[in-house]
Amino acid sequence: MDSFIIEGGRPLKGTLRVSGSKNAALPILIATLLTDEACEIDNVPNLRDIRTTFRLLESLGKRIEYDGDAVRVLARGRLETRAPYEIVKQMRASVLVAGPLLGRFGTVRVPIPGGCAIGMRPIDIHISGFKALGATEHEETGDAVLKAARLKGRRVRLRFPSVGATENLMMAACLASGTTVISNAAQEPEIEDLGAFLNKMGGEVIGAGTGVVTVKGDRRLRGGQHAVIPDRVETGTLLLAVAATGGSARLEGACADHLKAVLDKLSAAGGRIRSGYGFIDVSMASRPKAVGIKTLPHPGFPTDLQAPWMSLMCLARGSCLVVETVFENRYLHAGELVRMGAGIQVRGSVARVSGRPSLSGAPVMASDIRGGAALVVAALAAHGKTKIQRVYHIDRGYERLEVRLRRLGARIRRVRE
Ligand code: UD1
């Protein structure tokens, strides 16, 4: 298992290009199950979750070719309609195969993902959406088995704007008969990107990225080419790392429109932000001011940046509240930050963060992707040496983070044990 060794206390400086979005690339790669024709997806980040998605698609009968960040997904024969548990247990987003396979073949069997470090994460909203389109569901040895002679376009209102459920239903609805209208849909930029790809495949998806998504069915989807949007979570993590170290940097290829809530908070905390087409500049000249956040579905403050924000606030003048409303158990990083000298008290979904003038390096452990990234942010700012264990969590969502941070002057290296 790999660890990071970080010698902190150096302001990050320079220019870095951000990667393609993991959370956009996953559903887009999975949407290729809607056709037998070749699809080319560009700007795909080289990450563990993406490699897991390749294995998932291969296990279902696709062939994958890739060259750098360009991926081609090709047909190999008839597709399977059963997703392997071995893969689903590693990556919950695997349940997104349900929509395209159910829509295309009228049957699919997916293992119900168990809970994970940050919460129970049920898939009831996905299932009730499929049922609203006319599918039946029963459970068999831990799998959800969905069937429908032909899905029928309907009005579906989600009880919560789940990102995955919105994506699953959009993909299924392209092949249903008639029109589907998904209301209380998730509005994340990754959903807009999936909608754009489905339209390139010959679908007709209107309003993806807003609260109401209309999908005209009865389509036969073709192959398509698409470049994935930049990763707003990676961008946000890097912005917060630069700010926490009192540095100044330019993130090229970044999209400020996707990060409005975060940039507003970062400005309120004293960060200087300048953005234009395809770049965001950030600098932080002094200790940040304490600014509270509450995570919400997009366009609210993203839950995926709650942990890195908390790391920045550990160094703020004053204290603030961090409120997590999307996942029920997303404070695993807090205890590790306390080991580095942070003042954090967690009560249920609310954390009170009392800023300190500095943090100090310590051995700590990552337990989820974004919580792990938050430890990197804290370690870069801390005095002394930090060892972060279980870096495989971070590798799921950040492409060679240590190599990229070194380009900004960070002292970080990976050690294999
Ligand atoms: C996606 C992102 C993840 C991000 C999350 C919220 C991907 C691959 N992952 O995850 O990085 O943190 O959005 O922005 O895009 N829920 C239910 N029942 C359901 C579905 C969800 O109760 O059927 C709950 C979840 O337990 C969670 C909340 O709704 O508490 C949000 O989940 P959801 O929006 O579905 O997140 P994911 O698509 O899993």
C-alpha cells in the first residue's frame, strides 16, 4: 500500500492544467452501452475509478482502446446484462449500467452496493425511477433484478436530486417509448455533460443540468465523439491547497462557472480569484478568514469539497461551522486533522472548526477519496513532515496527485510499502 510523505509549509506557486472530470467520464463511458457503434471519449483522466470502469465495460462485452486521455469503446459481441459484484463493490457508480442495459435489453441484474465509508448510500431513487417507467424489480442474492418488456416514458419526480439516479434515468429514457420528464433532477455540470454526449449519440435530452430534464424516447443511439469537461472537484481541491499554503497559482483548463459557490466562499475567506475562459488564478496573501459552509446539491457548495474546505478553515482566523447535508457520515477526515493540531468538534452533521495559526505534520490515514485529499491540503500547509497512509483512496479520484503538486513546488513523494 502506498503512502505520501509531505514536507509542508511551502507556498504552492506556478501553473497547472486540470484533468478531465472523473464524475463526468464515468457515466459517459457507461452510456456507450446504449450502442454497438464505436464511441470516442477524450479528456478522460487516468485514474483508478476509470480503470475500474474499463474492466466493468469489458466484463459486459465491450472492448476498450486508449491512448493517453483518448478512449475508444468498441463492440466485441453480444452484451451481458449482469454486472459482476467484484467490480460493483469497488466502485458504486457501476450501478449506472442499469439504465442503459435495462433500456436496451429489457432486463438487467446489478448487485446492490453496500454502504461505504461516507454513508449508507442506498439506490432506492434509481429503482423507483425505473419502476415509474414501467419496470418491475425484485431482489435475489444481493442483486437488484429489473425487467421491463419496454420502458415507457413518464413523468418522474425524484424524492431527492440524486446525481446517479438522474443519470441512470436519462440513459434508460433515451430508449423508452415516448417522453420522460424527470423533475427535481440533479443539476450538476456532469449531468449536463452526459446530456450533451447522449445528444451526440442521437438522443434528444433537453434541460440536462437544470431541475427538469426532458428525454424524448424511441431513439436508436449511434456512436459518438465527446470531450469530457474539466474536473471541478480536482480544480477546487487544488485551489484550496494553493490558498492553504498562502501561495498563488493558475489552473489552466478550469471552468469557473462550475465552481461558483466555492469561488464565492474562497473570496469571502480572503482569496484573490481571477478567472476567464479556461483558467482560474488564485492567491492568498494572509491567513484565511473563517467562513462557514453548508453542502447542498449543485449549485450549492459541493459535498466533495467539504473536506478540503475544512482543511483550509483549520488555519483560519476565528471559527466557523461546516454543515454536511448530502452524506450522513462525511467527517472521517476530521479526527485525522485533529491529529495535526486542528481544532474541530463534530456533532452529527455539524462541525465547528476553530482556526489555529498553524498545523503540524503527523502520521495520518486516508479513508475516502475527498477526505484523503483534505489531508493532502492540510499536510502541504502544515509545518514538518506528514505521512498519509492508504493513498489508494486518493488515487481513485486524483490523477498522479503527487506529480502534479510537485509542479507547483510541493515537497511530496510516494512511498511503496
Ligand atoms: C455523485 C458523485 C459523488 C458526489 C455525489 C453528490 C459520481 C460518480 N459520484 O455520487 O462524488 O459526492 O454525487 O454530489 O458522480 N441517495 C439515496 N438513494 C438513492 C440515491 C442517493 O438515498 O437512490 C442519497 C445518498 O445516500 C446520498 C445522497 O442521496 O446521501 C446523494 O447521492 P447521489 O447524488 O446519488 O450521489 P452519487 O450519484 O452516488
